[in-house]
Amino acid sequence: MKKIFLLLITTMICVSLFSMGAKDDADYSILNPTNVRVAALKGPTAMGMVKLMEDSKSSSVNRNSYDFTIVGAPTEITPMLVKGEVDIAALPANLAAVIFNSTKGKVRVIAVNTLGVLYICENGNSVNSLEDLKGKTIYSSGKGSTPEYALNFILEQNGLEDLPIEWKSEHTECVAALLKDPNAVALLPQPFATTAMVQNPSIRIALDLNKEWDNVSPESALLTGVVVARTDFINENKVAVDNFLESYKESTDFVNTNIAEGARLIGEVGIVPEKVAALALPYCNIVCISGDEMKAILPGYLEVLFNANAKSVGGVLPSEEFYY
């Protein structure tokens, strides 16, 4: 009996100490959250983060604290990642592949955060299908980059590769040509397409390239942006990365279902004006797609870019190690 009593006492003490240790660990993670430095490109790739940005101002979120930086050009993000000045970044999908290849795997993609944001717009109401583009001139900017490759892929898959495309250096030039030429259409990205429609009510969205891509390549998707993390940061802070993905998904869901509040937050951080954001958000295709679903759609998109211009993804398609 004495031995049984001593065994019970010992078991109770061990359980108590274990519980105290677990509580201490939980308290430590709350009081000492992992600091995560995040950079995002001004535009749709940053829009889904605004609720997380707002929530992290006053306290840690899901055991992470955050420092956010919004930059104006993709070229600003690359050195920040390479130098280890940021841990996580939202950037164009093809640039993520370029950085992965050029740094021999120093970043990994952890989520797709923006689907396609390209739309065929017209000044009128004559285009309701790709076939209706016959006889028209397409004005677009982005020659030698992903808009050209995506547009050409869709046109070729529909037997429309001979359509005349006139390349401009600025989106504003495309809009000016659209308003001047009654037989023209323009390929415009969001939120610029919405800005053009606000300024010129006669302009409308005629075709969504996401839908046209899905029709010819249902196993992949037209993409714009992804989220990457430094490989070293992942190796040292996997729990923090997973917590970020959870919080980021909640943030994108909030922005997509609370348009007015999301637009206000987008305007506050200076991504685009609140009025434009409120109109553009339904067309910006903000998502947080990770895991197997990400691995199912991203490789096909990168392959289309690779076939158009291998340099657009860094010379070779990224290996399996690219995907978190």
C-alpha cells in the first residue's frame, strides 16, 4: 500500500511539473512572439495583408509580431530577401522562381496570393467572347513580361495568334488608344482597369483572362503573385511560418468578404485610394492558396512562362524544393 501511495504521489508531481512546463512554454510564446519581417509589392499582391497589418499594430497575432514594408517595384524586394532584411515577401510569381534559381534555393514559395488580374477592356459593348476580338487591335503594355506571355498563350490556344497587338510603354497609353480607336480593345491589369473605368465610364470589362485561361488549361491557373519565405527562416521558424499562413488566410478572407472595410484599410496604407479599392477588390482575385493546391496550379503557370521565355523564370523550371 505504501508503495502504491508513493507511486501515486510521484505521478501527480510529474503531471503537475509537465503542466507547469507546458504553461510556461505557452506563456513564453505569447510574451516573446517571433518577429517576422514582411515586404509586399504595392498593388493586389499586398491587398490581402491589410487586415493582418492592422491587427498586428497593437499586439502579436497568433504568436507572431510583424514589421511590414510596402514597396513600389519588384526590384526593391529582391535585394531585401537576398540580404536577409525581410523574412517573408509577396511578389510576382515568376520573380519568385528567378530568385530561387539565382540564389540556389534561398527562398521557397509558401502560398499563391493573387490569381490573374488581367482583363480585356473595351469602349463599347461589342466584345463578349474571344472570337469577337477578330478584326480588332489589342493595345497592351508589358511586352517581354508576363502579360505578353499570358495573352499570347490564350490567343494561341484559341487559334487567334494572328491578332494585331500594339505594345505601349504605359497603361495610360493603352487607355488613350482605346478611347481614340473605336476598333480597339486594351489589356489592362487591376486595379488600373478599375481606375480607367472610374475616369472614363464608357470603358467596360469585356473579358476576364482568368476564365479564358481556365478554358484552355484547367489543370493550372493564371497567376499574378505568390508569397515566399527565406529558406533559412523556414528552417529556424517553421511554426512561425505556419502561423503566418493561418493568419494571412484569415486576413485575405476578411478583405474579400468585407469589401468596404478592406478598401478603407487598403487606402490607409497607401496601396490604392479607398474608392478605387472598393470597386477593384472583387476583380483582384486575392487568395491564400498553399499546400497541395498551390503545388497543383503553380507549376503549370510557370511552365507556360518558361516555354515563352526561359529567362522569365530564371532559365529553368524550379525544382520540387521550391514548394513549401
